[in-house]
Amino acid sequence: MNKISAKEWLDIAFHDLKSAQILYDADHYTDTIGCDIQQSIEKILKSMIAYENKKIPKSHNLLEIYEYTKSKITLSDDEIVFLIKATLYLKEDRYPNPNYLLPPRDEIKEVLDFAEDLFGRVCALLDIDPKELV
């Protein structure tokens, strides 16, 4: 087990999660918040892979990454939907186009709440105190 590597992933995940929370509270643009949420969830999931000393997949697709963690954490069908939504928030091409829309604020809140819960669950699972993260 590699708790140090997992903690490094969770440190950065925490930064993305806190950024999303602050931007949500400030009523900022939901596309920007969504990118932070997606990045946070991605790093939370990858922390579990790092903990196992396994190769980290080079993917931003949260469903694909979740496949590597299913033996450690089980998500409900509703939570799987949040992974799908959050994956769509990551915009590698942020140039204007006809399909570029802001995610609804209520949806962002649901996915943000899920990310916060997932963060706590994974920290507990890996026996990492969230207060130790910077």
C-alpha cells in the first residue's frame, strides 16, 4: 500500500474541490465549477489506484477510472450518473462552439455534493485524515 502517493492525489483533489465550492458559493459560472468538480473526482478515484501501487490510467473518463476502483468502493446507480455528468464537464476544447452550454446550477450542486461525499468516503477508506491535506 502506498499511502503517501494516495495522499498526494487527495491533496490536489482537495484543491479542486475547494475551488469548486468557493466558486459555487460565489455564484460563478457553472462550466468552470464543473471542470473543477470533474478534476476533483478524477483525482479522488486515482488516489485509490495510487494507494494500491497500480499504474494510473491516462484517462479523464470517470467511468473508465471507476472500473479500476470497483473492488474498493461501490457506487450506486445514481452516483454512476454523477460520474457520467461530471465527465462531460471537462472541456479540453474550451473554444466557443454551437454545442457549448453552461450546466444547470441545480445539477452542479448535486454533483458537487456527490464529490464532497466521495472525498470523505475515500479518505476514510484509505485512513487519511482530511485535516492533514493542504
